Amino acid sequence: MAVIADWTTSTYEPGKELEIDKIFRLSVKHGASDIHLQVGRPPIFRIKGTLRELQMDVISEEQMIELTFPMMDQRNLDIFHNTGGADFAKIIVLDGDPWRFRVNLLTQLGKVGMVARRVERFIPNFEGLNLPPVMERLCKFDQGMVLLAGVTGSGKSTTIASMLNWVNQNMRKHILTIEDPIEFVYTSDKCLINQRELGMDVSDFHVAMKHAVREDPDIMLVGEMRDRETFETAIHAAETGHLVFGTIHASTAPSTIGRILDLFPQDMHSAIRSSMVFNMRAIVAQKLLPTILEGEGQPKRVPILEIMIFNPTVRKLIMEEEDEKLSAAIRIGKEEGMQRFNDSLQYFVEKEFVSRAAAFEVSPNVEELKMALKGIEVKGAAIL
């Protein structure tokens, strides 16, 4: 780490050609979705889901720093030194076309590393992503919060981008996004769209939200709910008449409630539950599953969704701290557009998009899914 300590002042120059740009351009030419740089190994690309090592020299510690640090402005350099990692956007131009990447610079075993994911320039519609029709309804709320839950790489950002683009194509609204970094760039259709990137356009999230109340948005994308302040600010925006979209790291829709409560001390849980009951409109948990489809243009992965809409039953259970019954509430809410992961898995297996083996591997209840695929409906227990 002694070498890193010498890099205390950024050499970042917007638009300047960097040595690492060659690796980014090569990734585009090879159709790679991700770039991995690790000390002691050559660059590695993820191509069609598989990691592939390039026939290049291994990267030394010094070369890694010389490659990656010039990408960072002073803000990101300070964040990196203070926290051991930094997230930012990287744009390169190839044959006149801009390509955007989401970059994470990290330290592991005391050495610098990098992972970059290419951001697709085309925003697929609901049909292209194989999302259920109810997603359209979740875009039509006048006020409240809609959260996308899932682990990193589960496609949450792409789903939200598709939802915002549906609004853009069908409604006359002002959409304001506050992102770190910007992942999809929208082209205004019927909507007025402003996108602000932390660090580049505004100093931090809380300053951006303070400005937002003066910017007359109808719909806001506030990125990831990482901490208490972010959630409090976002839920306040929902309370004051905005429709707020965000993401959160949680494995299921019901467990998202506990994940949010974990951001707050115990004595605030009752108030936070009340705030969610009045302002949350839906939580969508998502996983990505590889398909068995072959041929050009066929989807390589499909989203497996669990959708919990805040109807009176769900609100009552959350208010009364009966979160363990939320899964049953989703089961009996199918007519309102709710669905469990097994419902989504059953759909894609019967449509012959995914294999039974892959579905069983991620199913939260394999025996129930097997019975559903045989046409046997499993009755849920009463929840009230």
C-alpha cells in the first residue's frame, strides 16, 4: 500500500485519452459484459456469462495503479483512500459511438483491483425483458415508493430503467434521477428528464435531494437505499407527493421490510413501519436465471420476480409486525398482480425458457414447485 499512498492528487482530465481505454474498447469489440483487472493476472473479460483471460501480460501492482488511478477525479480518489473502494462511471468512444461503463475500483489483499460492467445503451421494454404486465401498473402511481430488491447483478437497475422508459413513452411527467453513477442515459420522449450524477453534477446525495424539492419532479429515481439517511430522505419525498423509485439489497420482497428496519434503531421501528404502510406502493424482488434458448436474438437470462403490492392485507400485517405472514399474503394476492418466485419459475419452465434443474436450484420451495409443474395447487394457510 506504500505505492498507493503516493497517489494523493488526482490526474483526472475529462476527455483525456488513457492507457486503460484500450482495454475498455477491446471489451466492446469482444462483446464483453464485464472487465476484471487483478494484480498478477492479465485482463479478464466476461463474455456470454463465462470469464475469459486475455492473451496479454500479467498486470503488476505498479501498472494497476498507473492504469486505474487516472480515471478518478479528486472526489473519487479521496473516497478510495478513505474507504478502500470507489464507484464511478467511465465513458469511452468507439467508432464515434459513446459506451458507458459502471466501474468499481477496490482493494483486495492490499492490492488494487477493478471490475467494470458495460451499461447497455438500449433500454429494453417490458416484453423484451419478459417482465409481467403488472409492471406497467406500478408505473402509474401518483405518489409513493416502489423498491426493487435483489443482490448485486440481479438486474434491478435494468428493470427500473425499463419502468422509467415506459413512463417516458406514455406520460407527460418530469423525471429526475440522482445516481452514483448514472447507469442508463434516457432520451426524452413525452417526459422531461434530468439526470444528476453524484460527484460530477452535485457534491452528494443529500445536497441533490435538497435541490430536488426546488426542481419540480413528478418521479424520482434515488438509486440504492444504502443507509438510514438515504431511506429517510427518499420516503420523505414520497410523503410529499412524489413517486420515488429505488433499489435495495434484500433477497425477497417480505425480507425487505426487515432490511429497511435494520437501518434504524429499535425505538424507531414502529414509526418506520407506519411510514412504509402509508407510503410504500410495491416491493419487487428479482433474480436472474440463465435460459436454455438458442439462436440469435434470444434472451440469455430472464428475471425471476416476487411482487408484493401494498394492499390492505399487506399493510395490516406490516403494521402489526406479522412479517412472517407476508409470503402467504402474496400467495392470495394473485388477482391483484402479486406473485411469488415459484409462480415466476413455473411460468418460465412451462414456457421452456429455463430448465427444470435451474429452476429447482433457485426455488425457495422445490417440492411446491414440482407439484405446481404437475398441476397440483398447494393451498396456503390462512393469514388472518
